[in-house]
Amino acid sequence: MPKKRTNPKTSQVKSSSQIRIIGGTWRSRKLPVLEHEGLRPTGDRMRETLFNWIAPWLPGANCLDLFAGTGALGLEALSRGARHTQFIERSAKVAGQLASNLHTLDVESLTASLANTDALGWLSRPATEKFDIVFIDPPFAADLWQNAIDLLQQNNWLAEDSMIYLEAPKNHILELPHEWAPHREKINGDVRCILCHFGDRD
């Protein structure tokens, strides 16, 4: 696992907007986020829908928030009972703000890990652990969905009976592995939100 960490005491940067944690231990807590190109937090309404979808899988889950950005999905998971979230964020500034927010929430190191690194590079290794829930919501302009899907599958990062959530443009075509069965789907404006279950379709 990458050891690179951001220092929450030295990495704080000026921000002008916020995210709100919707439910769980940190319900209604507001946290600052950066204005940064490609940074597009999942909206409150869609997050509420998503976490209703995954509620049966969430308690004690080991989560992976790829392309974490604000960390809205991984933080919501922790607030609602996930055991651990691994955050992956490439931008040093964005990762720095996320590290600061984890520090503000007094999140212990055993509960959350933050790697300031490229998500696809991180996934390119043979798996060092298995994840029960994976969030894939990259910057839309970068078109990283398919590579992330393929690497998760090829390098065995998924636990048995895991759930994978993807956000992509409404008309974007995703090629899902045979073992990923679509479980829930919603169109939210120009965004397509898909929850898949990892398991053999046969």
C-alpha cells in the first residue's frame, strides 16, 4: 500500500464551498472543499439514494473511494458504519484538503487511509486487500471509468459479494465484466448512476 501521506496540519488551503454529511455519526457536519477543475461532489439527493441502496452492505465494510476528490462518498460511508475507507486522490491540493477534513473529524488511522497518488497506478498492482464497496466517480473529462473497471477486476481488488458504484455521463457506454451484475440505476440530469453487484451472473 502506498505510504505517501499528506500532513493535515500543513496542507490546509483556502476553500470557498462545502459538502454536508447527510447521515450517521457526523450527520449535518459541513466540511470545506476546494474549487478545483474536475471536482464534482456527488449531490446530497443522489448520495442519500446511493446510501439507501447500499445500506445492507455498509456496516463493517472495507471501502475504496477512487478519484476521491472531496471524499464525500467515503466520508459518508464512514459516518454510516463502514469499518475503513481507503481514499485515493491524485491532486496534492485536493488531497491536502481531504486530509485536513479527516483531521477535523478526528478520524483514526485505522479507520481511514489517504494516498496522494494516481488511482490507476495504485490499482495496477496485484491486490493487497479486498474491498466490499468501491466508489468510481472520476473527473468526467478524463474518461477513466473503463480502465478503473478493468484493473479492479484483473487485479482481484473486489471481495466476494461486493458492490461497485459508478457515476458517468448519461450516454457514456461502460463495458462491465461478466461478474458485475447491475443492481440499481438512476439518471440524475446528465449523469448516470449505476450500482453493480460483484458475483457470477450464471
